Amino acid sequence: MRILLFTGKGGVGKSTVAAGTAALAAASGQRTLVLSTDAAHSLSDAFGAPVGPEPTQVAERLFVQQVDAQLRFEQSWAEIQGYLLSVLDTTGMDPVAAEELTVIPGAEEVLALLELRVQVLSDDWDVVVVDCAPTAETLRLLALPEALGWYMQRVFPVQQKVVKALRPVLSRAAGVPMPGGGVFDAVQRLHAELEEVRALLSGPDASVRIVLTPEAVVLAEARRAYTTLSLFGYRVDGVVANRVFPSEGADDWRAGWVLAQDEVLGQVEESFAGVPLWRSEYRPGEPVGVEALGDLARDLYAGSDPLGRGGVRSPFEVVTETGGVRLRLRLPFVTRDQVHLARSGDELVVTVGSYRRLLTLPQGLARLRVAGARVDDDGVLQVTFRDPASEAVG
């Protein structure tokens, strides 16, 4: 199974590139599904065909799905929503307004991830291509499972015990219904499914491709995305520079654009050195339909493997060395002053800019003390752990 996620700043053409990659994979004999986690679905427009909430065949071995968020919402959130509605009902709130308040922000994207899990585990596909939401939404979404995991491990068990013990008293005193066991079970089930999604998407068979256009503002966002994806342990296996002006036959106006794009493309090559860079030129017409999308992808990958099966190392690794253990986390474009590191019990808190990752240390590391930390010139955070007992003996 191969999982490819495409993200990028809104409007750079990531849906077209994702659809073209899927079309090329299917043409090579792979059973391929392409689905969207973007609330503004555009895969139907890209393929020029009606697409439903279930996998819809648009060509041989090629299926497209635009997730029915409402259906998945009813399946995964209904019990929790029912409890919240009962609480709001005691306040006399209008039922329609109450229902709006119980829909979590970003629910469509989250539930699309749950649908991705279902499709990956179905064993119906060789390749699953994901057309993600624009960069910022995707980063928040991919950080969610781990953040929810911290809450479930640290806060949820205590909260569950307190509510169970005080339910009769609180219900009589406040007149507000307390959550039953089914509500807690639903939350735990949702967390378990999201954690499975995180494991799938950060595993060796999954990787992210960043789509950009040769513009300075877009490149800046792509660089930040690469850093943040690495922070949360997701592999980036390539960058697609889309809508590149061809230099041949350029008139004076277009020649200016070619020069401007060439300058940015040079910065792209420097920024993402060591990562495959593919270029897609502006085409005479908008690529719509399986054939046109396949042609775009063939020109884009130019004979290289569109599925990139060579493998990409995880940005996160733990290395055992003499006298201790070293944790390595690759953070491209980051300098020492941009990283804040803290230890809290068996957690390592890594903050880069506005993003924070809570790394729950495995038992073998949790009993060790942090002996040192540094960010080297290549943007790799290295944290050294030592055994206090062995140091005392030495």
C-alpha cells in the first residue's frame, strides 16, 4: 500500500497534481483511489465527471471519492453530539442554534481522515492519493491526533472517574445531565481511530508532497510547511513546482515572468536540496479529464517513479550510542534560537514558532535524564539522554 498526500497554499494547483498522479498510477496497473480532505472539493471538476460519497470509477483501476462529511459525522460524532444537545436543551437554547454549536470546527476534514483510514484498511487499493486542504488547515489536522492523545492519556481517565463518582450529586444540584459511559466510549473510539490515522500517515508507506508555484510568498509558506511536517514526524518525499512559464518563444511581458520565476526556482532548489523537485509547465489549456491529467503527470515526472517507492527516512529517530541514547528530529530551515525544548515528566516538549509537539518518551528513554541538546547546522535537533545511575558509578 502506498499513501501520497498533496498539500500546498490555496490556488497552487495541488488538486490537479494529485489527480494527475493518481491517473498515472492507475495507468501503470495500480488499483488507485484519490480522495479529498478539503471541504472545498474540486476533484469532480478536475476529472470532469460526477463523483459521489463512495469511491466512483472514472477510468480503469481509477476511483475518486469526495467524502460525505455529514454521513461520517453521524457515524462518529452522533453520540457525543446527542449528549451536548441534551446539555444545551436544559438552558432553553433554540434547537437549531444548539445543533450548530455542537458541530466541531474542522469536522469535515477530521472525518475525511477517518474515511481515509477505512479505505486504507479495506485492502481494496494499491495506492491512495489524498488531495489535502490548504497548508495551514492540513498542518492543524495532522497535529490533532497527537494532541488529542495527550488529553486522552493525561486528563480523560481522571475526568471519567470524577464524573462517574459525582454524577448523581451534580445532576441533582445543577440540573444538567452528566455524560454516560457511552459518551466516553465514543470519545475513546474517535481517539483510537485518529491515532491509527496518525500511525498510517507517519509510517514508511506514506509521504507528503508539497505543491507550490514559483512565487516568493508561496515558497515561504512551503518552507514553513516542510518544517512543521517534519516536527510532527511526517515524511516529505518531493516538491512540485507548478505553473512554470516555458522560456521558449516568450514575448517581452512573459520574459519578465520567466526571469522572476527562475530566481524563485533557484531558491526552491536551494531550500529543498536533497528532496526531488518536479516541474510542471503552464499548459495551453486547463487539464480536465483522465487523459489530460495523465498527460500532465507524465510530463511532470518525466520517466521517474511517480509513486517514489525508494523510501524516505523518518525525520524522527532514536539512536543508541555508547553511554546513552540520542534522539534526532530533523527540522529543516530552523536555527537554534527558533527551537524551545523542555522536559515534563516522561514528555519532551518541542516548540517551533507557533507549533508545539508533546513527545511522549518511550519507557526506556523516560527513565533517563537529558544530558544535552543542540540544533546542528543542518537543522537537526539532537537530544542526548544518559542513565543517572551509570553516570554516578562513573
